[in-house]
Amino acid sequence: MIVNTTAIVLKTFPYRETSLISRCFTKEKGKISFIIKGAQSKKNLMGPYFQPLSHIQIIYNEKEKRDLQIVSKVNFVNIWLNIPKSLKKMIFLQSILEITDFTLENNDSHSDLFNILIETVNNFENGQIKENIIFWFYECELLSEMGFRIDLNINENNNHKIDGSSLIVMQQLLNKSIDQIKFDKIMQKDKKIISNYLYQKLCYYFDGFERLKSFPVVRDILNSL
């Protein structure tokens, strides 16, 4: 079956001498792994499309019994111009890609989460909302889309209770009112409470989450002034 879908590249790595394997989050089919034969050759034009965070339109002939699908055609949908200029944005987005890759099952469609991911990247690109808030928002939305919507009246881990000012911010995140959050007004202790609360939620629901390589750096940024 011919599949034509938009996708975000989550991770790409070399395969043998000249090829690449790329894991992509596609809107129609969920997480799919592709092999791009000869992509490391100078004459091959597909390689640049499969850099992490690339937003692409991809066409392939789906073979259900094949672990690695073969790309027929690919084009860029969006090219992010501002994100590469900011190390902080790149660090946050690398972590978001890693979280998404870790939590998604292969061939399990999550079109709403895909739209949220695109919205998240656009927010980083536009720069109108503080990066920390965008990251917290994505964590909340990912949990919700995976069936673990946060209920602030239930606390599975008493070591990370949400109350006071941090509770107000969490309510705004869950209500998708992120444009109303005044990051400069959030106290340092509340930043740490929110960051640790969401991290513990992810660890609680996804076994092995604490082993993700990107999170120590991201947590330092989230907890900083």
C-alpha cells in the first residue's frame, strides 16, 4: 500500500557503509523506521531530509512484514530557521524527540500527538513563549495523549506534591493556557517543583524513562533561573 504522510524525524544513524536508518514519527502511521540506501553517498540527495527534527512529507510503499520501510519520495514541509540559532532550543527539542521516540510504540498512530509536536516545534521557532513552558506543556500533553492525563487531585508520589503557586501554573498547563503563564513571575522553588513533578510522572508511567540521556541537562535548564 502506498502511504503519503507528513513526519518528524526522531533519530537517524548510519547503517553499513553507505546507508542510513531513520526513525520517524508519521502522522498517519505513528513511529516508522526507514532505510535510506546510499544516503551517505555524495550523489544521494535524500540524506539531508533525514536529520533529526526535519519536518517532511514522505511517500513509501508499506510492507507490513518489513521492519524497515523503503522511501520512494521525500520533501520538506517546513524548514526551521530560528531554532538552530539557539543552543537552548536545540537541547530542549533533542530531549523532546528522545522522549517521543521512547514513549511511542512502532506502528501505533497518534495523530493528535503528532499535531501537538508540530505545534510545540512551531512555538520554539516563533519564540513568543518561554522555552521552559513549552517543554512542560509537551510533557503534559504527551502524558495525556498516552492515556495518563494528570489529575491534580491524585498524587501517586507524595515526595512531589503540587500546591500553591506551582499548582496554579500546572492548572494553566493542563488547560492549555500557556500564553497566560508569566514565566518571570514563577519562583525558583516552583520551577523545581513543576519540573520534578512532571519528571516523576513520566518515570512512573514509562519504565526506564530515567535512563534517557538528554534529561539531566534539560532538568538543569528547567530548574535554573
